[in-house]
Amino acid sequence: MSTRDVTSSAPAREQFPNLTQDVKGFPVRDGEAPWDAEEIVLLADELIAENVRLREELLVADQELSELLRNSGDGAGDDQADSGSSALEREQELTFVNNTRDLVTQTARALSRIEAGTYGSCEICGEAIGKARLQAFPRATLCVTCKQREERR
């Protein structure tokens, strides 16, 4: 988490004008200090910046994938190795695009949870996700227990 100064021009303060009040309702686990406005503003600012960066990456990756798909039929004289290499490149680009789309969705979801005042609550059990977990992975929507259960399925 960055340690830069939080000013009134922080994107989070502009996007979430009630954040200072809302932060009081964000749950924490036993033994954790309550969220303060500076912590959540830093976290939200990072999510906003990440959302912008990911959307820009997605735009470029979508264009590159479109170009690869457009040129995929140009290999009439290619040997099998060239065709296989082209297919692998398309598959890697498609995987990158899909992963980036997932991250954009997760980031937007985290930002909407901040706006709705539900940030920090597990979407399955309703308990606190944990401040340390959210500071490490701000897109988390499940507490550790529910995430472990989900991964075992």
C-alpha cells in the first residue's frame, strides 16, 4: 500500500464524497483497529488507478487480439510449426484479455462495494473479510474461511 499524502483532491474523495462517514461502517475482524478515512482513501485511490490502468491495457490487448484474429487466415503457405506458433500466440493473447477483463470486473466490484458501504463484508457469510486481507488484496469479496470452502469445491 502506498504511503503518499492524502489530500482533498484524491480521486476517492471525489468519487465517494461520503467516504469519511461510510468508513465507520466497514467491518473489521476481532483484534483489528477500525478502518480510518486515510486508509480507505488510499485503498480506494489505488483501486481507481488500477481500474484506469487495466482498462487501458484491455483496450490495447483487445486491439492486438483483433489483429491476430484478422491475420489468422493469412498462413496458407505456413508450415505446421508456423501455424502452431500463431495458434499459441492467439491463445496467449486471448487468455491475457480474459484475465484482464476479470480484473477489471473485480476492481469495479470492489469500488461499487465501497460506494454501497458494504466493503469489507464477506459476500457469503457476512462476517468481516479482514483489514489485513483487504490491504493485501483489495478486490477480495470473501473472508478466508469462505474462500477456502469455495476453492475446495
